[in-house]
Amino acid sequence: MTERNSAADGLTAALTDIAEANTSLGTLAREQRKAIGMMATEAVAGITAQQRDAGRALADAELARRQHATALAQTLGLPGSASLSDITKALSAHDTNRGDALRDAADAARHAILACQREQRVVHTAAAGVMAHLDGLARQVMAKLNHAGLYAASGSLATGQSPRGVDLVS
């Protein structure tokens, strides 16, 4: 196997790993969204640990992608910073099958990344909604405690006030 073939196969494998890691992260994001909706903190913690593992796998795959892309670009006579589409075109001129496999792996990785990003945006929005709800509840509680003059009508700390104690009698 030539150095070019080895680098091409390694790059294709790395792109496949990137696609798999992003697919896994997208699935975990959907699970996390459900857990956030149910306010299941233990489930969110477990999912976060799984996301950390998938993130490590993604980082490893990205490092391998970078190394194989640089090596393949050099064997094809391209600069080390050549784009993946340029590498694919140059590879296809030498080996159509490997060029097609590389293009397919790159497309799969791109689609998985975009799907993962969509899922993560939904989770971010859901988490922001939960946080806004909790903030609203806290402001309502603080507004009810306004009789001590510590909180403004909005439920935030009144300007110029500093808490010095808690009134347990009222």
C-alpha cells in the first residue's frame, strides 16, 4: 500500500469517526432535551458524562483527520493547508474509488455535524427557557418577601439595600 493510499484510507476513517461522534452527540442532545424538560438532574448528569466521552472521541478523530489530511495533501503535491475538496479532486485523479469514498465520508461528516449543531441549538434554547422560568419563580418569591423593604417590586434587590438578616417573625 502506498503512502498516498494509507493517508487516504486514514483520512476516510477519521471522517467516518467524526460523523459517528457527531451522530452520537446529536442523539445525546435529544436525550438531554427530554431530561431537561422533565428536570431530571441525575439523567442530565449522566448524559453530560456520555457527551464528555463522545467529545473526547470527536477530538481524537479531528486530530487524526488533521494529520491524515496534511499527509495526503503532501503526497499529492498540495500545500499542507489544502482544503478537503482540493484533496478529494487531486486524489480522484489518481484513484477514483478512494476519491469517491473520501467525498462520501466528508459528506456524511458534514451532514452529521450540521444535524448535531441543530440538536444542540434546541437544547440550548430549552435550557434557556428553563432558566428563565426558574428566574421568574425566584423573582416571585423575592417580590413576596418585599415587606422587609429588601426587594423591589420586580423581585430584584432594591437599590442601595444590602441584606443584613432574615425576618423570621413576619
